[in-house]
Amino acid sequence: MATVDSLSLFTGLGLSEHKARETLKNTALSAQLREAATQAQQTLGSTIDKATGTLLYGLASRLKDPRRLSFLVSYIANKKIHTETQLSAALEYVRSHPLEPINTVDFEQECGVGVVVTPEQIEEAVEATINRHRPQLLVERYHFNMGLLMGEARAMLKWADGKMIKHEVDMQVLHLLGPKTETDLEKKPKVAKPRPEETDQRTARDVVENGEPAGQTLSLMEQLQGEALKFHKPGENYKTPGYVTTPHTMDLLKQHLEITGGQVRTRFPPEPNGILHIGHAKAINFNFGYAKANKGICFLRFDDTNPEKEEAKFFTAICDMVAWLGYTPYKVTYASDYFDQLYAWAVELIHRGQAYVCHQRGEELKGHNPPPSPWRERPVEESLLLFEAMRKGKFAEGEATLRMKLVMEDGKMDPVAYRVKYTPHHRTGDTWCIYPTYDYTHCLCDSIEHITHSLCTKEFQARRSSYFWLCNALDVYCPVQWEYGRLNLHYAVVSKRKILQLVAAGAVRDWDDPRLFTLTALRRRGFPPEAINNFCARVGVTVAQTTMEPHLLEACVRDVLNDTAPRAMAVLEPLQVIITNFPAAKSFDVQVPNFPADETKGFHQVPFGPIVFIERTDFKEEPEPGYKRLAWGQPVGLRHTGYVIQLQHVVKDPCGFVESLEVTCRQADAGEKPKAFIHWVSQPVTCEIRLYERLFQHKNPEDPAEVPGGFLSDLNPASLQVVVAALVDCSVALAKPFDKFQFERLGYFSVDPDSRQGQLVFNRTVTLKEDPGKV
């Protein structure tokens, strides 16, 4: 019966029956709306009109502090607040004044109460706006963006009724332009997109969500400075939408400011149970970058609360990757640093009746609607004794947990705070056999470290309520959790479990296999850290989840390596060339610029002798039309030598395979300029070169609709090609692991850690240009 009465009440406010039923499913919203409507009816003494009902619904759905409900309802019922703009201002005012009594004079001034906007004022404001855009309006007519006129007029008259402004804009535009013609009714033509070859570099520089090119991208620091993100200022946590205040909030914030001095504090909190990947690069840049851009500090805090999965190598690798990306933590901390305090707070939570020991098994808690715990209302003293027993090792794993009394956004009820685990901890050894969960640990560690901005990826939004609830339940400083969009890449998997499957299947060597998108793999492949940071900046600080194309990351890599990787020459498929009229009695050195576009960056020398090696593909006995390299009657230049070679004889084995070429040479300026100049090596070093392609064949290898057989069935058999006897000019002979070069005409390459003295191994980082076949 109550449901029927509420349904009738809500439809009486102007809600459709469908909207009313949806509202009833939300217990908190329906209770607040029912209270607002009841109070409004008592004030009015009659039915509620639709305009008032709409405002009441907006109030009930957006008000976070129910203590202000009666105050705001009275303003709406008495028509003192009668527009959406006024309601938004009122909600903002009570949010920013959470505890002190409302100053009604100040409140009414901030909310435009009593302000009357006349039709004449609206007419004048719209006329002034239209006059400013008159020339463009006359040209574009009804294709002009009319929203611009609305926005400018509203900016002049903040408290005006939006519908009245729209009506006046429509009337004045009609008066100026007359009725719409057939041309006006045609769709505005779309601007043609540039061809891919015209945007090769721009696509990297101008990336926004989902890889679409946009305007010029701001630097990461510019995106993160000051007001750019609309984040709260330190100490003004209560001004954040959704932040929950208590009678202790302002005192706690005052103490917080005394400790921090108003400094921005962030943290990067990885779990030490795997290697960081490209998505973590965005998190690192966001957390460390936001602190740096606002003259703050950032902690590197290891969330080491699950000893079963933590390994020393992961701690080391995470520290290395943070440093590699160019960031230095203010301090490296561990959740385990605070185990004693976390335990004491758990005991306090039980004392306050907000936590209890439960014996439901893990399998009972799975699914969307697990049964409520039969131990939820057990006496405080009993839970205290049982929790102490958990601490002393008197329960087996899974026999008892400590649970908190709250319901999260996703409907999950009473999340676990502590569980029993008998695995020794890497730092505390056997001191503990109970360990706190993420839901319990995360916000309290943030509180201990006085974090101002707890930056998390979007999937943690469902934990925001537990974050605020737990800090407030213990009356400790409560930071603000802000969520941002996760960064993903097509043609990749980054899940720890799935990477382990790839290793076990022999598809990749380890976490740092250059075909993966872990940060250690990208470093091994030769990606510069600056390129990864630039990519994160170009993706931007988005709220929506972003899935990017790998070629956009590769374009950022080319941008950096083009300016930092010195040139060298290498031949992957060598063909011997004998110069029969070599111009000197013996070999001599030629100078090669390290960066041909900027010779001020120096030169290196390579030997040039009567025997050189060229790429086999740079010669054809029977060339197709348009072929410009070495062929009968078609000479080519040898880069950096000043010489041109002309084919004289082709030497073949008994099977007809070309073994070598005999050529003559002349100086380049002694005759006609050749159609092409090719790279070459002489007296080279023999190296191994590894050429990488995408590991997976489909964009979304984890999507069953795209890859029914699972991601392991989608492996690209040509993802690695090893050239065991490539020839590279001797300028690279002393190269060290991670040194980077551009091998002319071939791509960018990095020295692999597998290299040994006299046995260099190179990884191809990226090709010189984006493969047009990759979309």
C-alpha cells in the first residue's frame, strides 16, 4: 500500500510512471523525495504544480545533507526558488557551508531570491548578443550555433528564466533572418577529414579520448595546474560534491591544514604483486604530476596487504619504473607501516558498533545478492573477543572475518575489513596472521598520510561511499577521492593473470617481453620514458575510460627518438658488392652526421672499402616499373660517401641465387644524379636483430565476440622475427644496453640487455613511419 501511495505522490509531482517506479527502487532517494513532497504539501495546502515538483525532485536527488532539506523545501514551496539556476546555486551554498547556521541574507543574495528579471531586460540582452554576431548570423543563417546566443544572454542575466530567453532568441532570429528556406533545412556539410598520410605526426600531438584528433594538446603540467581540474583546494574538502561531513569535520580539517601547511599531497599506491603497465603510467603521471604542478608532494605507497601474492622483485621493479618515468617520491611507504594503527582502529570500530566478526564463507558472499550475515547484530563484547582470537591465530583461514556495517554504491553489503591469512609477510614476517583489505586500508592510510587528493581510476567509484564512511565512523581526517578514466590500448592484454598465462604458454618470454605493454617491456623495446609521459599528456586527464590505438603511442616514440637517437647504418639481408675500381689503395673513413638535420650535434666515422654490403631488396635484375634502386642501367648513390655505383656483373651460385655483385663507382658530381641513395656497411659488426609486430591479431583479444577462442587463440605467429646475422656499421660496437639508434631507412632500434661483449642484440623499437596498414 505504501508503494502505491508513494507512486501516486511521485506522479503527482509530474514524474512519469516509469520515472516514479525507477525512483522507488532507490531507497535513499525515494525517502528524501517523499519527505520533500510531504513538507511542500503542508506549506502549500494544495497540490504541487509540475514546475515545483521538478525542482523538488532535483533537490531530493542532489542534496547530500538531509539536515538542509526542510530549509530548501520551504524556499521552493514559497516560490522564492523557482528556477533550476537558483536551485543549483542553493545546493552549492549549503554544500560549501556544511556546519554553520545559514545566513539567510547571504543565502538569498547568492541564490537570486527576490531578483526580478523583466521581459524588457531579456529583450535587450538578446538584442545585444545578436548584434555582436550579426555578420556571422547573416552568412550562416540557421546553421549558426544558436546555443552560443543563449549562453551569452544567460551570462548577462544570471537569474532569468531559460525558457523566456530561448523564446526571445527564437523570435529575434526569425525577425532578422525570416522563415527557414530549403537551404537552411539542409544538413550542415561535415568538414572532410585529412588523409592519414597528412596527419601522421598530428595524430600523436592532438589526441583526445578514443584516439580522435583534436586541437593542440596542453602539456601535462598545464592540464594539472591550479583550477584546471576543478579540484578542491587543500582544507576545502567539504566543498566537493558528495563529500560527507560530520560535526567533527571542520576541526579535523583545521588540524589537517596545521600539519600540511595547505600543501597538496597525493600518493601512487600500487599492489606489489605484478609489473606496472601502460595504464599505470597514466596513474603515475597523474598522481606525481598533479603534486608537482601544484608545488605539492607525492608518496609512493605499497599496498602490501596480501602476502600470498607479493614478491620482492615487484617492489624493486615498481620503484625502478617510477624513477624511469622521471619521478621521485617524497617518501616510500607501505601499508604494513601502519598495521598497528589499523588494528587499533578496527578494535575501535567494533567498540562503536560499526563492525562485527562474521563466519560466512567466501563462497556465500559471492554474487549480486548474498544473504545478510546472521552475525551482524552480535554483541560488541563478543566481536571484540573473537577479533582478538583471530589476531592470536585461533581461526583457520576462511573461518572468520571482520566486516564493516555499510552498504556500498554497487549494493555490496558489509565489506570485509580483516581476514585470516597464515602466509608470512615480506616485511613483518609472522607477526600478523590477520591482514586488512583494500576497502579498509586504503582510506585510512590516506588519512594517516594526510593525502589531500586521493586519485583513483573509475572502477573505484563504487568504493567512494565506504571511503568517506570509514573515516567518518572513526572520526579521523577524511581526504577526497577523485576518479579518472583508465587508459587501455587495443591489441594488448595487461592483466597480471593473463600475462602469466602468456609466459606459461611460451608466447612471450617474461614480463619484460618487448611485445607486451608492461613498462619494463616498453623500456626493453626502447621506448623512451619521455615518449610515454608525452602520450599520457596527449591522452589527457579524461574521466571516461580511454582505449587508444598503439600507433598513437608509437608516434610519440618517433617524436622523441627523431631528436635523440643518433644515426647508424645496418643491413638486415646482406648482399655483397665488390667495387672493382675502388678509388683508393685501401679503405678510408667517411664522416656520417649523427643527426643529418642538425650537423652541430656531431659526426661519427665509418670505414668505406672495396667490399660493401647492401640490402638484398635494394637490387633487382628485373625491376618493376617505378623501381629506383640498383638495377641494370640504373646506378644508385651510396649514402654519405659522395660516390655512385653502376652494376657490371652479377655473380650467382649453381642454383641461380645471387651471391654478389660487381660494380664500378664514380664521384656523384661527375655525372647525372642517381634516382636513389641507399645505405650500406663496410667492415661491419655482426649483430642479432629482433623485429617485433603486434602480439595479437584483433583489436580486442579479450572480447569473446571478437575472439571466440580466447586471447591465447589470437596470437600473431609473425609477432617476432629474429635476424641472427645482421650487419651494422662499427660505430655501434661499444653500445650499451638501452642505447638507442636510428638505423637509416629501417627504423629505430635499442640495444637489448641480452647483449654481450662482441655479441650485440638490437630490438626494433618502431619503424621510421607508421605502417599505413595499421588502423
